[in-house]
Amino acid sequence: MNAVVEIAGFQYRISKNKVLNVPKLDAKEGDVVRIPTVLAISNGDTIKIGKPYVDNAYVDVKVLKFGKYPKILVYKYKKRKKYRRMKGHRQDYTQIEIVDIGTK
């Protein structure tokens, strides 16, 4: 069973037992979180597409760990003006595992 799910404004194509990194979720390590924002769900031969979400569909995910992506450097300058600024940013993420995809 495959599905397209929306998590924190991003869309992910998922299947059972898949591990992926998503933007930081408000949960604890080891928690199972139910996500009701399923955009499409497929059971091999049948496909249900929501408007915008599929009714009574859900995805259960298990929170594995939290972390940060590598640092991204942003450098700004203006030529001939002696203006230079460097700033770094590390985005938080949550690593999740898909436990169950289903409908009520």
C-alpha cells in the first residue's frame, strides 16, 4: 500500500516500513503519531485521490530520533563598499518510520 501524505506543508510519497526525515514534529522519541492529511492512497489496483484529503484515511508514524541537517552558509556582500556578512543555519528534522497506512 502506497500513499501521498502532507507533513508540515511538504508532500511525501510513502510506503510501509519506509524511514524518512521530515521537518521537526511536536512529539517524543518512540511515540506513534497519527497523520490524517492523506492526499492520495493506493492499494495496488485501486487509487483514491482526495479533494484535498482522502476521507477516513490515516498514516501512523513512529518517531525514531531528532537531529539537525548540516550547516548552510549564507554570504552577502556589496562590491566596492566593504560590506560582508556571513550567517549559518541548521534546520531541525525528525526521523520517522511508517508503521501503518489505512482507512477507518
